[in-house]
Amino acid sequence: MDEFPEMNWSEVARGAIREKVIKLEFLKNFASKSELTEEDALRLGKEVSKAVAKRFKEMK
């Protein structure tokens, strides 16, 4: 940060926080409308992770 004293770091931080809040509000709203249980979400996440890992292994 010392290398770029011309930057308004407070504004940069405010912008980053604002973006994070918007994303969290979206996720909260999205999750409130979801009919998936936490178990379903975890199971789907594991399936996706396995599929992605398999795909990367096949690329080698």
C-alpha cells in the first residue's frame, strides 16, 4: 500500500465491503427460496467436486 500513496485505500475498502454485502444479500435471498436441505446441498457439492477432480485427472 505504501507503494501507491495516491490510492484512496479507504474507498477501495468501502467498495470491496459493499460488493461483499451485495453478494451475501443475494446468497441469503437465494437460499431462503431454496427447497434443498443442507444434506442435499452437501451431497451435490461432493458430487460436483468428484466430477471436477475426475475431469482434471483425465486432462493430464
